[in-house]
Amino acid sequence: MTSSTISRRSFFQSMGVSGAAVRIGLPPLVAMFNSSGTAYAAAAPKVAQKSIESRFVLWFNGNGVVERYWTPRQTGRNYQISPCLKPLAPLRDDVHLVTGLDNPAGRGHHGAMSALMSGKPFTGRGAGGQSIDQTIAGKIGNDSRFRSLQIGVCQESFGESIQRNMSWAATNRPLPPEMIPQRLFDRLFGGKDIGWIDRKKSVLDRVREDAAAFSNRLGTEDKTRLDGYLASVRAVERSIASLPPEYSQVMERPSESGDMRDWPRIAKLQSDLLVHALASGQTRVASYMLSKCQGLSRFPWLGHTSDRHHGYTHGSVETPEGQRIMRDICRWHVEEFAYLLAKLKSMPEGDGNMLDNTCLVYVHEHAEANSHKTSGMSAIVAGRTGAMKTGMHSVVAGTMSDLYLTLADEVLDAGIETFPSANKKLSDIV
């Protein structure tokens, strides 16, 4: 089989007895690439790609960090990784810790969140403009099945739309994250048939014959990749089926005792589903909202349930014990981000892996949440796409929007040219 015979956008599709469609995309296969593995082979020479298409993921969790345990004291490549960032140690060559960034249009949780995502002040109802992920999606996402995906995890929050959403199509127009794994799975692979919804059947049952016939046309390496990919789809499906029934419902507001759902379990399922969507080419742009702005999560898996996340960031954080609790919470956030990075890195693509062709940015609405600080903020940039510098810690003079503009145009080649509150491109990043 020659590389030109398999399209990047090939998929298995079938209809259930109720008319529901099943659609299973393909992972990156050797037969999809040119001979050097540096680009997906195009159908015609006139549209041949020069490189593998890049992807963008904007990752967020709320309530800021504890700088004492987050920010390394050293800069450059030989920095000592901080306690909060320990989960990234195996991936340090794939990440760039950026500190010193300002969010000049942000005040308080509401204003900081609006400015972080859109570069513009809070309107009193929502973000002041289109969020950076949607600006980038408008440039690189239009040829995908999903122009972008909005994914969430922790539902615990209170307040307004600006606290519950991170993606904005335009001023005051939120794009809510999908926080239910069952719904995200069905959106990506198929739903509506009762057998699939209650997980008594697998979506793979409908495409098994086509998949077997297709596999017989592949070389040994691609056959192994396809088998592993389909097995991982089934593994996620089984994991979702094992969730407690109440996990299929959105919780509008937690009780005073706080919801005790297993958010790490949900986070990993959502990350697995995101990797499937990216691997099969269903989207090139996604936002991932691990926890909400001013979120109310409790942390039974860490042993911290006496207060909620937002509560821990105020008052008690001034004590040594409060600092250590926030250190544990921040480290869990980083663990989930590291999990996503590792999943992307484990997926072969061309002459490298999917992390090599993805740009991820991890942000918070504040630096130190206790003071609602929006100067000297930190971001974690990850991936190897474009000319990104990695394996280092840099203190820069610039804004969050400067970082976004640099990544959008110099790394992703999106050509957005400008973004609110951006004044320059950051040479420390590329």
C-alpha cells in the first residue's frame, strides 16, 4: 500500500439500528506520510504539505499558584524543578516554564479571567472579546470535523458565566466546556443507540468488519498501531461504563459539604478522549478547563476536604500548613497536565510523536490568588512544534497576550497578526 492511498481524514463509519452513526477516525499511520515521515502525504502534488500540521491546546485551572512552591529560583536550562512542577520532571525537555508575564486588563477573578482569555476587560456579563483559542481556531481549525473542542472536568463553581467558561466565540458569547465523558465520547465516536449509551455494546461492534478488512491491507507496523488505537478506544469506553450513574449528570452547584466526585478519574478520561480527537484529525484546536475560575473543588484524593479550593487560597494560605496544602493542590493540577503530555508523546506520528507537533499552553487567571495578583504570572508552554524553545525556565518582560501572539504566529503559523493587550513578540519563546 502506498502512502497516497490512505487519507489523513479516513475513518470507519456505520449506522446503528436506530439510525445513529458511528464514526471511528484513524490514528497516524506510517502509510499516511511521505517517505521521510515529515508530512502527511497529500492527494495531489499541488497541495503537498511541507510539514505535519500543528495543533493548539489551551489548558486552564483556576485560583492561581503558590509562587514559593511553583517558580524555580534558577533560569535557563539548568533550573531546579520546583515542588509543584515535579510531575513534569520526566518531560522537562518538552516544556518551557515562562514567568514574569503580566495580565494588564485583569482585576479580581472576573476581570482577570476575561483578560486572560481575550486580552480585554470584563464586560459585566462575560469576556470582552474572542478568546485566544477561538482566534487561532478561526485560522487553522476550519478544515477539521470540529473547528475546536471545549473540554472541562471539575464542575464545582459558583458565580457567573465568566467563571464557568474559558472559550468565547465573541464578546459575551461563551462556548461551554463538555464536562461529561459520556457525552464527549458519544460526540466523537457515536451515540443515541441505546446499546451504546448504556455501554452494553461497543461502538466498535458496528465497524469491526470494516476495520478487519482495512487492517489486512496494512503493513505490520500500521496493523499494530491500528489494533492498539482501537483497543484504547474500547478501554476508554469501558472506563466510562464503570463510572457511577450520577457522573453522567451535570452538577449545577455543590452542596455545602462539597461534591466528592473522583475528578482525577474524570480528568484522565477527558484527556484520553482529547488525544483520540487530535490523533484522528477530528480537531486541531482545543481548550481544557481542569477546574473553574474561583472554583469550589474539595480534594479527598489528596486528603484535603476541610475547605474548598477557593477557600484554601485565602486566609489559611498565609500559614505554613496552608502553603503546603496549596502546594499539593497545584501539584495535582500539574500531574493531570503531565498525563496529557505523556499520552501525546506516546502516540507515534511521522518521524516523531504527537507532542512534537502540538503546542500546549497552561495558564491560571492569577499568580498568587490570595492577593488576586495579575503581574509576574506564570505559564507552561509545552510541545515541540515550530521553532519552540523547550527545556528551560525564562523570566520575560511582556504580557500574556504577547505570549499568545508569539505562539500563534511564530509557532503555529496562524497569522493572527494581532491580539488585544499584545504589544510585541517574545524572542525568549522561539
